[in-house]
Amino acid sequence: MRPIDQFAAKEIATLEAASLRRQLRERVRDGVMVREGGREYVSFACNDYLGLSQHPEVITAGKQALEQYGAGAGASRLVTGNHLLYAPLEAKLAKLKGKEAALVFGSGYLTNLGIVPALVGKGDVIYADKLVHACMLDGAQLSGATLKRFRHNDMAHLAELLAERGQYKHALIMTDHVFSMDGDVAPLEKMAALAQQHDAWLMADDAHGLGIIHEYPNGVDLWMGTLSKAAGAYGGYVAASRTVIDYLTSAARSLVYTTGLPPAVCASALTALEVMEREPQRGARALELARRVVPTAQSAIVPIVLGEAEAALSASDKLKEQGLLVVAIRPPTVPPGTARLRLAFSSEHTDAQVEQLRAALESLQIQP
Ligand SMILES: *Cc1c(COP(=O)(O)O)cnc(C)c1O
């Protein structure tokens, strides 16, 4: 073993001992079914909430763009990679969010890594909800701004922190719109009022809201999101004023120094957004199915918090024995002691599949 292998092996052993080792498994998706190791499962573990990754129109749009424009963008967007599918996609995203303009990035992760450091830096302050997605925190760290965390959805705590802002020049408030591991919704109207009162900017990550929640309150300066979840494709975006988008086009390093998305991906995403708009009943059904299992569900994501990582893993294994794929989410994705099952519902689940899940949870005495 070379020294680097010794290091890696030791780290793996530590992760294994804490039930925190992660491994890739080959899985084939077909609608809401997932095949793994010769068995088929009903998946409650995909973010394809509206089934659009497999929609015939979305696939056809991708194929046509692939044939017309080739496999790759060939360069960064600012060089020769800004192919013809970007403008309609960005126009659609801007309109959806009620903003003047939008900018598409390589992924949601890259969007946050790019926009946060472009907007704030040393001498500025970021206020982030305790439960924001990891990529906002990575963007925050990269920016060099001071990071302060407020208790989850606790507006009194945020107000307290804003009141003590002191010498920081710019302030950016960051939150998920729909929280990725909890499925609850941020109080954006209250947050926007606080932002205005304290001269702060507000950014909301809509990765899990798109297609499910159709209201976009005013006063959010930056709506970022992904095209990889309900939009069924790949890519990330931010919608904002035309001036902010213009600035980010020059300043977001994860846009400037990376290749544009393949044309086929943009074409599929654009078509998926069109289907989403034309068929709002898809999002309504995903939400309604979630509410059959947990009546208080606010989105297509429903957590069942079990505590320790082993408890969540064991529950996930037992559901798997019954033909149901439900992921166990463990630290560091969620805070220690809050390992959980994360149920993700899709408009494409049948009534019978959702009933099967409900009955399985009941038989295992897992209480949502
Ligand atoms: C998935 C996710 C992202 C990252 O989006 P990708 O396009 O998958 O990189 C960002 N924010 C939140 C809240 C997410 O759930």
C-alpha cells in the first residue's frame, strides 16, 4: 500500500464504524421503478417529482438538439458555448420566477458556488438558515464573508442577528425555499420584510419547490434552483434583476471557467418546463400523494426522523425487503441525532404504490 492508500483505508474504516460510509450502486430507473441487483423496487427516492426525465416530449427535444447541435457545447458560454437553446431556457426561467432575467449554470451546485462569492466577500456577512443545503455553505465558505446561522425558520432569531449587524458592509440572507431534507417551506414573505428593513439581500434556493409550489413571493432578490429535479434534466440557474444577471455573467467564476451545458440537456430542460406549465396537475398530484402518507406535508418531500444512523439504515433495509426503495439520510447531510427516512413522492406513483408504502410503514411501526 502506498501512503495515500493507507490514509484512505483508515478513513474508510472510521466511516464504516460510524455507519457513515457511502457507496455507489448501479441502479436502473424506469418510471418510478428502480432495478438494482436483479430486483425491482418502487422508488420513493428520486427527485424526478413530475416524472419529466422520462417524458416522451422531453426525450424527443433532447434527441433533436443532439442531432442538430452535437453532443457538447465545445467551450465555455462566454467563448463559443452559448448555443441557441440558452436564451429561450433563460427567458422561461425568468418568467416563471417573476424576474427580469436568468442565468443558467452547469448545475445547481455550481450556481451557488458561483453566485455567492460574486456577491459577498471579506467584510460582508451571510445569514443562513441552520438547515440550508450544503452547496450554499460551500459558496459561503468560498466567498470569505462572515457566516452566521439562524435557527431553522426562526424569524425572531434572524431579526436578532440582523439587528446586531454592526460594521458589515453587505448582508446576504440565504435559505432553501423547500428544505431538501425536511420538506418544509421557508417563511419568505417575512424574510423579505426583514431583508428590506435591514438593507440585506435575500436569496432562496428553489431546488425542491419548482413544479410543486407555484407562488414566488416578491422581495426575493435571487431565486436560484436546479434543472435536475422536477425539470428532469440537468443544470442550475439563478433568476434576478437584469442588472444582477448582467453582473453575474462576468463575475461568477463557476460560469466563466467552465464549459457550457450540452445543447440536448438545455432542450430537454426547456421542454420539461413547458410541460410543467401546461400540466400543473402533475405537481398537485405529487403533493396530494405525499399528504396521503403524512397529512401535514408541505411539499413532495416527507422526512421520518428516526434518530441514529443505524435506525434509519435498518428501517430502509426493512422497506427494501418489501420492495420499497426509501433512502436513509445520515449525518453529515443532516444534523447528528436526526438520521431519517426521506420519502420523495412523484406524480407518477400509482395510488396502489402509495398505499403499499403506507401499509409497510404501519406494519414496521414507523410513524410519520
Ligand atoms: C440538489 C440541490 C442543489 C444542487 O443542485 P444540482 O443541480 O443537483 O447540483 C442545490 N440546492 C438544493 C437545495 C438541492 O436540493
